[in-house]
Amino acid sequence: MINFSYFNSVIAVIKYFHNEETCKQALIEARWGDDVVCPHCGKHHCTRRKDGRFRCNGCKHNFSCLTGTVFENTKLPLQKWFIAMYLISSHKKGVSSCQIERDCDVTQKTAWFMLHKLRSLYAQNDGIALRGTVEMDEMYLGGRETNKHENKRTEGTQGRSTKTKTPIFGMVQRNGNVVAMKVSDTKGATIIPIVSQFVENGSTTYTDEACIYNKLSESGYEHLFVNHGKREYVRANEIHTNGIEGFWAHFKRVVFSTYHCVSKDYLQRYIDEQVYRWNTRNNDASYRFADMFKKACSVFAYTDVLSLSSVIDVAAWKAKHDRYYWVGKVA
């Protein structure tokens, strides 16, 4: 079996996965070990053909180690996929498709497609439970009117307006994991059910003074808050929302410095990526690469099909700027 602790740099990844056969053998070992299982019917004891593929003695299907994984039907060498996996899992602020284009010697459209497929592996677990002390807050991405031409600016977008901004809601267990998601709005009727799903009853919740959290006490939570409007940020040395604010600061830095702008259609995948990175911040790069490798080898259903032709060039971005959130300075 592969010793993933060996992969402490991209050089180690390139040296180990030096040819296609080595890459495929690594997938076979990570996915099945010594007993190959048919991805079609689940039968064991499949036989290997001369061309390197497998044949199920039960359903008579032929398949390869790529069948049912994120790599199925790929025309790219697996080495390039593994390099992209290592880069996206090890870089603290993520990696852009333009960087993958240069590092993996592929086109930008192909790099964009690869990254979105890999980001889909970071989907959050709906069954996660936060307990104890939980901080929660909302943020708004986009809508920076100063970056737009004067005749394209929208009035009344300050504060919590969602005319040109997308709201994101997040919760973090004190010294624990974070959960974040794109939401349609930040009304109490939207936020409270999300809290009920992810936060255990009886937990202590810390928020700001927003009225959307007023019914937390009625929902079985102890609710304490700080009044940011009056410049109150910490009360009694422990009542604050600095933890979730720290996650928002990191997320914004990632968008500002790496991606510059993100489409609201795929915003949740960027959120999932940063949530995973935050929740594994105490682990090293080899651990995250091993975990990503395991996720990539599991059964993969890419229901949200991404067509390479859907990538919009810069001219289209500027012509249809309302579909995107310009969060950095736009040339």
C-alpha cells in the first residue's frame, strides 16, 4: 500500500507517480486492495484482462480502475490529476485555474474543469453536529459598487442588502469545525432551521445583535450576543464571534487574492473548499492529499455536469458583469 506520509512536496508526487501504470496501480490499491470489486454489481473476485482492464464474472461487465471515480473517461494523464490534487489540497489560499494551466501544462478551460471536479469532492457532510459553544454570523459577497462603471452601479446596496450580493451563513464550534453555506436570504425563517439542523439542542450560541437570531432562545439554545453597532466586540472575555469572523477573513482573502471573482452558480463549491481547508488546518499536506486521494477513489456521481464550453471568457464577464461578483479591483 502507498505510504502517503511520503508526499510532503509536489516533487515527491511527481517522482512517485512517474508513469501511467504506477498511477493506475496506486488507484487499484487505494480503492480495492487485493480484492477487486465490480462497480456495476458489487461482486468480488473479478479477473484482470490482458489490456489491464477487469472483467466481472457475475454481470460480465468490463471496467477499469477509473470506472465510477472522478477520473472516469478522462483523456488526461493521471499524473496531471494527482499534481492538481496535491496543489489544491496543500495551498493555504487555494490555487487558480490559470496556475494549474501553467503547472500541469493544460489549457485554462481544462484546468477550470479539473478544479471544479476536484472541489466537488469537498462537499460538506449534512450530518455534522456542532455542540458546546457555537459562534454564528453571516457575510455578503460581492456588490462592490466602486469597482463598477458609474452608470452600472445599483443604488441602495449598503449593509445587508442582497440586490447585488450573495449572503453566506456560517457557524463554528469553539475550537472546532466550521459549517458554511450560501443562503437565499438572511431572515430568521431561513437561518433558524439551519441552526436546528447542525447545532445540538442546549448548546450556547454567540452572535451579533442582528434580529434574525432573536428566536434562538425559543428554539432550545442559550443565546448571548455582542453589539457590534455599539463597537462591542468581546464581553466577559469569552462572548464574541471572533472565530467565525476569522473564517470570513480567510475566505475573503482567498477570493480577493486567488480567484478575484467567483460565479454565484458555483459559489458553494468555493465555500466547501475553504471549509475543508479550515477544518483540516492542523493537519499537514500529506494528510490532506491522502484524504483527497481516498475521496477521489470512492464512487463518484457528478450530477452537476460542467461543460467546458460553459467557461466564459473575459469579454463575456465584462458584458454580463451582473452574473458575477467583482470583489477585487477589476482592470
